[in-house]
Amino acid sequence: MTEPKLRGRRPGEPDTRAGVLQAALELFAERGYDRSSVREVARRSGVDPSLVLHYFGSKDGLFGAVMGLALTGRGELGLDSCPVDGLGERLVEIYLGVWESPRSAPVALAMLRSAATNEQAAAVLREIVTQRLFDPVVDRLDGDRVRLRVQLAGSQLIGLAMARYVVRISPLADQGIDELVSLVGPSVQRYLTGDLSGSEVVR
């Protein structure tokens, strides 16, 4: 039996992009980054592969859009109105919320596992954590070495997700979200606004 010919919907059709994103979300959750393809996303959403590329540019762009949807799908992040001294806890809360959501968690897990072995997936993960979470707060940081601060905070969040959701280290994997936010938030906050000279470290 021959497969049905793929349809090329008009780029202006309002639900086309959303349909492609939904198909990509499901595929990445099932197969991870490495074993997913633009062609398969197109087949599942009933469009030509060229239309997927028209919207997202590449598989990396598509993957980034799917993970961006996981964040923006949570509504207003509230970072603009959050006090600077509360940004650490707020960022941890948003990040863990993505991992705890039934909709976004499978894709986030697939991304993290893929990032451990695939440089392209790792680059997408870095871009998402930096651009979606930290770039909105960069202009509010007055300390020195702002870009380094953001990268250190991002490494804290990525490491937390790896330990809790992939390796599942106990008792970290069993802690409640509120407790994790209160425990990890101050560390992220120190990276963002604290002293990076090491003088605050207890020896």
C-alpha cells in the first residue's frame, strides 16, 4: 500500500503551525532528538517538509520552538514584575514547572537525554535555558560579569534536572517542588546577584 501524498497547506492557514508543533512535540517525546526528523513531523501533521522548514528553519529550530512552547504555555512568567532579590526562586519554580507538567515533561526529558550525547541538542538546550529564562532578566542585573552569572545559574538548573529526572538521585528525586525551590533558589540567586569572588564560601 502506498502512503498518501502529503498535503502542502497554505502558510497562512491559522492552525497549520500549531498542528506542526503538536506533531513535533509528540515525536520528540517518543523518539528523542536523534531519532526524530523533519520529514516525519511533516508526515504526522499532513504537510510538506518544506513547509515545516518554512516555519522553523531546521530541526534545531523546530526543537527549540517545541521547548519554548513548554515555557510560554505556562502563561505569563512574571519575571518582569518579580523583585530582583527573588529572581532565583522564581526561575527555579518556572524551570521545575516545565519538568512537572504532563504535557512538557516527556519532551524536556527527551531533550536532556539527547543533550548528553548530541552537541546539536545540547546547543538547543543551552539556548532555551539562556534565552527563554535568563535573557529577560539580564538587563536587571547590576553585578559584574553578567553573562557568566547567567551561565552559572543555567548550569545549576540543568544539573538539577539531570539529577532529579534522569539519574533520579534519592532523596533529591523525592523532594517536593516547594522545598526544592526554597533550597536551590538561593544558590541561583547568588549566581545572579551575589559575590562571585569566593569570599562568601564557608571553608
